Amino acid sequence: MLPQFIVKELERRGLDPVAYAVELITERADPSERARLYLESADYFWREGLALEGRDLRHAGEKLWNSIVQLVKAVAETRGLRHDSHRLIWAVVRRIATETGDEEAIKLFAAVEQLHVNFYEGHLDRFDFEVLKKAAAELRDKLRKLIAA
């Protein structure tokens, strides 16, 4: 357990404590360890998002979004690609779509990004959330298959 003042400070800065801890740990890990940590954190965020969806769509969506980002980072690690900014995460998704010929990956990522925007804007309703959760699940499957390959 982190002290509450640390959790509050991270949240004030818009940082998820788990995602932040993973980033700190991966700074000193080798690529295979980083990929494994990103996969484990992706599963953690996915479970957290599903657990929150009945109570808090904003936080649930942010957790699902974070799960997808962690998977993109895992794919990036397996390919030696940088992924340390939002722009670079998009670049990895673009490269995946280009290399696999799967344009749907970009559409799904753009859709799932709305779960992240909703965390700040609160513009999604339950129906929107469910549609975007399905998009996240589809993209999740695609990314996991790339990591397994």
C-alpha cells in the first residue's frame, strides 16, 4: 500500500499509481522483463476496468484504456520500438497496422482513446461505454496475438 498522500499526488498529476510504478520499474529492466511487466499490468488494468464499470464509467474506461496502452507498450518492447509518449504510442499502433495490413487496429485504437477522453470530459453514456468496451476487447485480442507470435 502506498501512503495516501502519494496516491493523491499521483492522481493530482493525472498519473495512475500502478502505471507509474510499472514505468519506474521498467526503466531498469531488460526488454523481455519490460514486456512481461506490461502484459501483467495490462491484465491488471483490464480486470480493474471491468470491476469498476458498474459503479464508475469514467474510471472504468480509464482502466480499460490503460490496459490497451500497456499492451501496445508490450508489443513495442518485442519490436524494439520507443513508446514513451502518447505520440509514440500512436506511432506503434500505426506501425502495427502498416506491418500487418490491419487498418482496423487504428480505428479500434482511436475508438478506445475515447475511454481516456471520457475520464476528463465525462461525455460517454452507458451505451457508448459498452460499444467502446467491445472495441477495446477486440483490440486487446489483436495485440495479445502479436505478442504471442
